[in-house]
Amino acid sequence: MDDVTMVSVAELGRMVESIFMRAGFNAQQADAIARIITAAERDGAKSHGIYRIEGCLRTLAAGKVSSGARPELIDEGSAVIRVAADGGFSPAAFELGLPALAGRAEKLGLAALVINDCVHFSALWPEVEAVASRGLAGLAMCPSYAAVAPAGGTQPLLGTNPIAFGWPRSGAAPYVFDFATSCVARGEIELLARAGEPLPEGWALDAEGAPTTDAEAALSGAMLPFGGHKGSAISTMVELLAGVMIGDLTSQGALAELGTLDLAPKHGELILAFSPARFAAGRPGDPLARAEALFDAILGQGARLPGQRRLAARARSEAEGIALNAEELALIDRLQRDGLAALG
């Protein structure tokens, strides 16, 4: 920790936003992207923080994302609200659709936000946390690009296909979990490959379909779903609900359109919002209070709630700042100064 500089959350946000503005993104896109990347660094989720900036810029340089995208809200008054992302990254599209999603869920008890034609690089917990912060339960999912072999298979077909859930809490941060349906997020394997470290057994296959612990070989082969056939089935569900059902690309289609695993994929996203008050109407007890009793019982056994480490990291970052090493600061400085030219 000797070669570390502490940067406030707000200052890192300004630095990251300036990178995307320098690269040519409009203010709406740059602001939303910077918020997501900064939040990941703030919460100690390094694989979705500063590490993602170069990938986002390479996706722009390759012409696979629109820097000037203007998301459009399409609301016909039903339980399904749609945002056409206009080929931009997903955060700005989600921010546009969130108020309508929350309002419709409060009115009807259940509503869905469909985001079409977005490019996705980020985790899903920001979406469900934002939904839960409005007093609603949230469920979010999206495909990726074909990088995961189905259970019993040997070749990439499914995406990492993350799924996230958030539950509102009074006087506490929402209960949130977010995980890939693969054994691990691809970004974790990329970080291990950079560090020259081996993978745990059972994470991946090489290009010939044989099990491997070599991170580089895994990146050329296929990841595996978590839990064998169970994870494979959940991943397939994500393909169906957040790809086929919303009229957008599956992971196989996203890879075919992109042509590489080195850039951020274009597909859709599905976010569901539920009103606990509406669902429990007329039944005994307050659903939020009953949920707290369940959380207390979990903690009472010595178990932890998902996200506790992330929230602890958030508290430290907000109090002390975010620790950036010299390499990270040099990268930020180079990207701020040179924009896309810094990619080489």
C-alpha cells in the first residue's frame, strides 16, 4: 500500500467522466458510464471498475457502440416499459427508464423495463439497488456473448448471463445479490490471466473442450456454468427472457454480430420491479418487517448477507477515499490526455 493515492469518490467520478467526454461520448452517456465505473471502484468491485474503461473505449474505436446515443423512452401505459438505447451503453438507458418503471410498479404491483439495442459492460447490482432504493423489489438479467459451454457441452454457446436481485430495507442498504450464471465473471479470468495466476479447477475448458486451470487457455476456450446443469438451466432462462422474449440478441447472436470477445457486446436487458406492499395487500404483517426477521435469522446463525463486503468497502471509500495505485493513476492520466489515441 506504499505506492497508493487516495482519491475521493466524487473526484474519481469527475476523472472517469472526463475520459469519456475526451473520447467523444455525449454528456448523457459519459455521466452515466462514469457513475457505474466509479461505483464499482467505490465498492471494491475492481473487475468492473477502472479496469473496464479501456474495453469501453476499444468498443467505441471499433465502431461497436454509439458515443452520441440518445435513449428513447417508449411507454404505452402497460406494465411493459421499453427504452430504445440507440446503440449506446446501457447505464443511460436504464436511468431514463427507471422513474417510469418504478411508477408503474407502484401502480400495478409489477412492471418490466425492457432495454433494447444496448451495449453492456457493467454489473447488474446498480440497477436492482436503484429499484430497491425506491421501495421495490427488483430483478435484472441480460445475456452476454457466447463464452460458456452448457452443462455437458464442450463449446461456448451461452453467455455469462448475470442475474441480480434487490430487496428494499428500512434504515439499511438494500439486500442485493448479483452473480454470473457461469462459475465466475469473465473479467475475473481476465484479471488472473494478466497476473499469470492459475484458475481453480472446474471453472473452464480449453479450446479442445478439456478442463483447464490455465487462464489464457480458458479465454480461448469456454467457461463453465456454476452448479452444473442447474446453472446451465438458469443461464438458458436468461437467454429466453432477456434475449428471445424481448426481441433482442441471444449470447450466440451477440458474438456473431461482434465477432470477438475482446469488446463489449450488444444485446438487451430486462429489469422487473415488484411492489411488496401491493403483493401483500390484505395479508397479515408488513412484508418489509417480515423480511427483516428473515435477515436477522440468517445473521443470527453467523452467516452473512450478500453484499456485506461490498457495502463495507463503500463505507471505507466514502470516509477515506478510493485507493488507486500508480499504474491506475497513470492510465487515467493518459486516457484523459490522449483519449482514443492512448489505446495505441
